[in-house]
Amino acid sequence: MVPAGYEASLDRAGLALGAGGVVGGLFAAVLVSIGSGFDPFPMLIGFLLGAVITAMAAVAIGGPIWIVCHALGRRGPWMAVSVGALAGFALFLGGQTYGFGIFAMPPGDAQTLLYRWMSAIATSLILAAVAALIGWTMWRVAYRRVG
């Protein structure tokens, strides 16, 4: 008897990676169209680059975290959303704050630093929502209920 839960197969995991890349590519294409107007060629380039970078980030950042969750039996949709959101938030926050303040930052006063962090947190929350959608999409493609 197989316990109730979710399981994936290798072929569905590959399809999920492609689906996550498509969501990331669509988001990138939307951002390109906002920045440069509705021009098909730059939107196509944005889509392709966004899809490839999203797939690479999903493997490099989300993959190790998800392997642990999968091994612990935490395979549900809320865990996928949580992993996507937290990984996306941490990635973008670290990128905007010079590695959480570890690396050399341009000189500034305390108020500038406060506004830099507030802006980074707000931006990272928006991007965490996109990363959560990517995580849910990948989970939806990869997993099926068993039991």
C-alpha cells in the first residue's frame, strides 16, 4: 500500500522545468514590452532569455531545496509555492543589497541605506510572487496524487 501523497517521475520533472521556464519567459517578455513597447523581436529575445535563465535558476537554487523537501515527504502545492517564494525573495534581496551587505557598497548615509533596503524588500516581494507562481506551475506539471 502506497501512502497518500504526491509523486513525480523523471519525464514529468523535465516537463515541469520547461513549464517553469515558460512562465519566467512570459514574465520577462512582459517586462520587455513595458520597457520598449510592443515590439515582437525584443519580446521574443526577452522570452527566450527569461526562459533559459529561469530554468537555470530553478535547477541551481530551487533544485537542492526541493530535493530535501521531496525526501522529507513535503511534496504538496503549498510547499512548492513556499520554496519558490522564499528562494526568489532571498535571491533578489541578496542581489539588490550587495549580498545582504557582505560586499562593498557605494558610500551613503543611514537614510540612504534604509531606503535602499526598503526598496529592495518591496521589489523582492513582487518577484517572490512570480517565483511562487513558477514553483506552483512546476509542481502542478511534475506531481500527481497517489493513494
